[in-house]
Amino acid sequence: MKPQDYMQRCLDLAILGQQTVAPNPMVGCVIVRNEQVIGEGYHQTFGGPHAEVVAISSVSDPSLLEGSTVYVSLEPCSHFGKTPPCSNLLIEKKVARVVIACKDPNPKVAGKGIERLQKAGIEVEIGVLEVAAKQLNKRFFCFHEKQRPYVTLKWAQTKDGFLDRMRGTDQKGINWISSEESRSLVHHWRSQEMSILVGKQTALNDNPSLTVREVSGKNPTRILIDSQLQVQNDISLFSEDAPTLIFNRIKNDRKGNIEWIKIQETATKNILEELYKRGIHSVMVEGGSRTLQYFIIDNVWDEAYVLVGDLYFGEGIKAPVLNRVPTNVHSFGTDQIYYFKRRT
């Protein structure tokens, strides 16, 4: 097998931790001796053993580790966190060679693990399937390189470009545009993110739960922008299904799993700065139209999913405008899904 094949196996293993390791990165590891895989593993849960530890533990004959080649999808850590440094363990086991897909952007590591391995006389190769490895951990890389969460925009609109119908004050509840199949897909998307954000009007009109109830996975932290605290606490966002952060201009407070965060202005920059301080690596922005458009205008988004349902409203609230050519378009049930990737 080629180095790329072993590294691809690392990436395949890494993604198995997708819903359980955040805010840590997804990492896979494969150990090879005489062109035979003798051990493999991946980072399974936040706070649990790293991929290298799991892979080493899986080797039936520990004497085979000396002189082996270790493939790992991210630079081995060099600091004491919730677990000891993996670079130290590799040195201790006297492996001969370590092949790494990409360097760790976390300042606590950032080349220090590689340096430690090289000083111990271990041969190090960097860059095998680097692009794919960075894409796998795009949220982790964005958080450390841009000092903000990875931002995904998502909305559903009609064929004639409306996000919602015009409503009277007593007209509450979601005006569904996308199909039931797409709704389950959206819940899957949510399960990949650490947080999900809506504005005040969406909370008042739709009363969304913002959970992943239709798929297995952890509910993301819910974020509400409500500058004047006009949303009452009897809505679904105040349930105990997940923590909720409320950005406002009035108070700081905490009650159970609800936290009110006072900021001078509920602008995208301020909100993303606060989420970064709290170690939230990603956020999905789900509405409404004004909230989404602010993220677009401020150019603080990384990708967007636009679901176009098989409906016409004729009039209503206009959907946001990206003014970009989609990266990909495909059908999903009766809907069309337009995917946009912001180029940096």
C-alpha cells in the first residue's frame, strides 16, 4: 500500500468521532510494520484517549512498535491537556517514522510535536493528504487560524424567493417550505455543529426547538439574538434539551441552562468574538432573513446551504441574497439544495 492509502484509512477512522470529540479535532491513526497494519484507532470522545494512544493500545504484540511507522491525520500533541502528550508516547515506544497529514494550528502544539519527534531521532514526513485532512477539521482550523467559529448559513426558500409568508401578530408556527426528507437532513447538519443561531423574529414566529430530534447526536448550544429581551421564556428555546445563550443589550445573568450575555451591540463581530471566548468552534445560522443577511454583508461566513422547496408564496418575506454562483446543486426529494463555499 502507498502512504496515501494508510493516511486515507486514518481519515476514515477520524470521521467516526465526528459527533463526540468537539471541540477537539477528529484524528485517526494507523501503525504499520513491514507493510502490515498492526494497530489503528481514532479519537473517540472529548477528554478521552487520543488516536495515537488508542492505536498503540490495539497492537497485540507491543514489541512490534519499535521500528514501526505511525500514520496520523494531525500532528501529535506536545502538551499536557486532558491527556499526556502523544509525541512523548511515540518517542517512548521507539517508533522509527511518523507520517503526518498536517500540522496542528492550535498554538499549544503548532509544530512543537513535530520538533520533539525530530529531536528524538524519529523521521517525520508531513503533508500526505494534507488538503483532505484540513477539510475534515475545517471547523477546528477556522477557530484557531481566524479566531472565530466556523460559520454555516442555512435557509429554505420558495421557488419565487421567499423565506416566509407575511404574518399577523397572532399567526405563529413554522410555514414549512422544505420537504420532510430535507428536514431530517437539516437535523443531521445541526448534529455536526457546536451551536445554532436564530434572531428574535424567528424565535417569536416559528418557536423552533433547534434540536437534532430526528437523528442521533448531541443537541448543539442554541443561540438567540434578542437585543431588547422581547422573547418570553415560555418558548421551546428555553427548554432543557440544550444550553441556550441569549445575546442582548440589557443584562448578564444565568438561570439553569440559560445564559444572558450583555454586549454593547448585537453585531456579528461581537457575537462571534463571544463565541470564540467560550470555545465554540462552529455555528449554524438558521434565520431569519435579516440575521442571515447581516452575516453575508459582514462577510463572516464559510459555507451556505439554501434549500429551494417546490412552493410559490407570491409575496412574503424575501430570502437573503448571496450574489454568488453555487459550488454545487443537487436534488433531494422534491427540493433543490444549493451549496455555496466562500473562497478566502
